[in-house]
Amino acid sequence: MGTIPTHTSPLLTIPLSAATDFTVLAKHCKHFAETLTESNDPALKMALCGRLNTCLTLLQSTLLDPIPKSMRDSLAVDTLPASFPRFEPDCTELCHYCLALTQILTTQGLLPETRNYLSCLLCDLTLYFSAEITAPRWTIHLNKSGLRVIADISPAQV
């Protein structure tokens, strides 16, 4: 008899606990999520979802805690960074996210609390999607000759 090889990832063996630093947990969440989207193995995807859920649960319990004094220096900078984290999916991705959530919400296998959170997420994403789709794309102004000129702008500039 041969053995069936199983696909394992080093991410599945990372120790997680309530004592794990929140910045470390956040980095683990990032790695779990990235590997999850890149994987085609259903068993690995399920295991990564479980690890991501554990990591997010640990993070959630500390979100309102004060930042420990020992960590303040690691989160301080002398000059502001050129950019900050932003959620900027394009309209196609936003529409896919909204559709996926509506499909999940039409099933009956969710706990009421989960259904409520997903409904709120769907609402927030849909409002953002609607605002993004209907945001102005051009500015109209007169040039020196008195002609109307249309200049491109990004919705983020509005």
C-alpha cells in the first residue's frame, strides 16, 4: 500500500495564542489570506481559513486594548509615509464581492449574528461600489480661449 501525500504548508504550524503580539498576528493574517487566494487545494484552503479565523479571533479580542509601551517605538515614525493602507478594489472586483455576499446570504446555513455582519458588509461594500461607479470622472473648466476642457480625474480625488 502506498501513502497518499498530503499538502501541508508551514503556515499551518505557526503557533498562535492570546500572548502573540498583535502586529505579528496581523502579519500572519496577511500571509494566511494571500496563501488562501493563491491555493487551488481545497483541503489547504479550508485549513488556511481555519487558521485565519483563529488569528482574526485573537486579534479581535485585543483591538481596543492600549498599545503596550514596549511597542510604541516600533509604530512611530519621524516622517509620515508616502502612502497609507487603502481598500481600493476596482469596480469589477467590488461587484464580484457584492455578488458573492448576496449568494452567501441567500443560503440558510448562517448563524443570525454572521448573517447580520455579512449583511452590514454587503451594505458597506454596495454603498462604496455605488459611490465609486457614480463618482465624477472629469472636470469641466474654461481655458484661456473660453473653450470647455474636460480633464480626467480619479474617483479617489473627488
